[in-house]
Amino acid sequence: MRLETVTVVGGGAWGTALAQAAAMAGRPVSLVARNSATVFEIASTRTNQRYLGDLVLHEAITARAEFLPGDIVIMAVPAQATRGALQAIDPAHLAGRPVVLTAKGLETGTLARQSEILADMAPEAVPYVLSGPSFAADVAAGRPTAVTLAGDGASDTSALAAALAGPSLRPYAADDRIGVEIAGALKNVYALACGAVEGAQLGLSARSALMARAYAETARIVTAMGGSATTLTGLAGLGDLTLSCTTPQSRNYQFGLALGRGETAEAILAGGAKLAEGVATAPVAASLAMRHEVDAPLIDAVNRLLTGRNTINEIVAGLMARPLKRET
């Protein structure tokens, strides 16, 4: 399997950061951006000011408006936009190629994971999932970052991880695509909850307890769907959950902060809040848990807060009044 050139689909912060990482790993990179102004800016100034400020992009990155398939294709668009982005690509261009899915979310309506969307749109593509504790600004700046890369074939996944590894990005190969995808999607929902706990000034003890129970809830859902709970002990599980649930640098955490302070989801969105994947994923996650008959009180709590059915104080009171049970 030839793994020399890389095409990244998505000219936002995450796509540009992954293009930068791949270029630093020694790969010629085509960055496909929908916005023609972004293509022009990268070509003329080597920057993507809107998303990454004055950071100078690697000379091995070529911005394009049209899709040009590389040996490796990386999808770096929001979770709800993946199907549309793939629809614009001839499936023949993806046949037999490794396609790395990096969006962390479940599709509204279908409840589909990102790799299931790829299977629908380009069934002959070879799916991989990249997830873990990684902010775009850190990856683009070349700060040390470790992630999980999950695929179905051990040797091919390891080869792909080696091809994408660079001086600051360290991918660990894994084989549990289901676990990695579900962990990545759900951590955004729990980041909303942790932000809300902070916004309501409920204390660090409450936030830590919430994270621990979120871990347990994720494990129930992952195993019910055929994934492995062991996956959650790694970067895609504990690592990403910890990062997203503890810092306002996380968009989901920021959104949750506003919810916890008493703002409605509608007002936050109307105020120009940045994309928080957890907002779209939360109701999908609730439906998925119901489909698999998994008790998910925290996901339910986030949905009740997002829809305004209950205040955070009412939700917390309800959670604290649930019947006591053994921890394991």
C-alpha cells in the first residue's frame, strides 16, 4: 500500500492543522478547501488567518478547490457535513484508499458513526478513525500530541500510523473502530455537561464525579455496540474525555459554561457561538442508547438542559436522587 501523498478535505482549523502535521511528517499535502478565499490566502501568504492566525503553513501544503486523491485521504469536516463532503467526491477516487475519518460525532437522523457514513457513500474505501486529545492549535503549532488511529487490519493500520507520524504527532495503532468513534462522539456531550457544572459553580468535586460516571456510561454504550471497554483506557477514551471536560478551550465546554450560567441553547447559538459538535450529537446519542437498551442518565440530562426542559439545579437534584447502586 503506497502511503506517500496526503489529501485533506476541509479547510477549517482541524483540516489545516492535520495538513500541517502531515507535511511535517514529510508528506506532500493537498488541502481541499470549499472557500476560494482560503485557497487563495494559503497559496499567497501561507496562512489561514481565520482559523490559525499568523501561523505559517508548511511549504509542502498545496491548497485546492477541487479534490485530488492522494494515497491517504483525511476527512476533516464537521460530523454533520461528512455525508455532503463525500457526496461531492467520486467514490471511484476513494476505492481501495485509506480514508481517515476525524470528525467526532454521530449523524442526525441516521444515528450513523462516521465510518458507517463512509460505507454508505464510498463502500470500497478503506476506513480508519483518528481520535484522541488534540486541539487544532496545538497540532498546527507542532506541540506534542498523541492520538489513536483505529483500523481493521493490524499491519496496514500500523503502516498508516507510521506514515502520518511526525516530530510532534504520534498516532497509536488500534483495532476498535467502534469504541474509538463512540468515545470521540460522546466526550463532546459530556464536555457540555462539565462546562455546565462549572458555569453553575457546582464545584470541582461534582465535575470530577461527572467525568467518572461519564466514563462508565460510555463503556456501557461501547460494549453494547460491540466495541471494547479497554479502548476507553487509552487516548481516544480517557485522554480525550479529560481534555474536553476540563478546559474552556474546548468549544463544547464553552457552550456548556453558558448553559450552566442560565443561557438557553438558542441564545448561545444566536450569539455566534462556535460549532460545538456535542449539541447535535446529544439527541442522537440518546436515541442510540435507547436503541441498544443502555441506561444513559447523563446523556439524558444534557438533552434536558439543551432543550430547556429542566434547569441545571433540577437536573442535578434528579441525578443525586437516583437509587443507590454498587459502583462496579
